[in-house]
Amino acid sequence: MARVCELTGKRPTTGNLVSHSNIKTRTRWVPNLHSKKYLIPELQQTLTLRLSTHAIKTIDKMGGITPALFSVREEHLSERLQNAKRRILKSRRG
């Protein structure tokens, strides 16, 4: 399973740990991901998502998953969330 946040698109980053003696060691920092269930009221459906803690805080601040979906650019969203966003737009139109 890839360590990627489904809402923000955060991925692992790499770099060097530098010791006091200036020895460089390659390392990898992974995002703090958690599984969380959200109800999408427009679709009457529950989605289980792997989100970073930053994304969870953003969803809570915006008042739900639906406003958070519409505030994020399409290229950052996972395929499942892109489909959910399209279905929400379709249900609002008709």
C-alpha cells in the first residue's frame, strides 16, 4: 500500500541526516497517515480514506469532507475521491 494521503497527495520525502562530524546518511520521511471514515451526505455513502493528520484537521476545520473536496485541486485527489467529487456535482445538478 502506497504511503500517500488521498486528499492532499502528500508523499514520502527523502534527504540526508547530517551528523556532527558531517557524515551524510540517506533517510526517508513518511507522512503521518491514518485511516478514517467519512459520511458523504449527498451520496448517502461512507468512505474509508487514508489521510494525513494535516488533512484530517483541514476537514474538521472546513466542516466536513464535501467542502474539503471542493477546495483541493483535482491532481492532488486520489482516483476514488475524484469519482466521489464528480458524483456529488452530478447529484447537485440534477
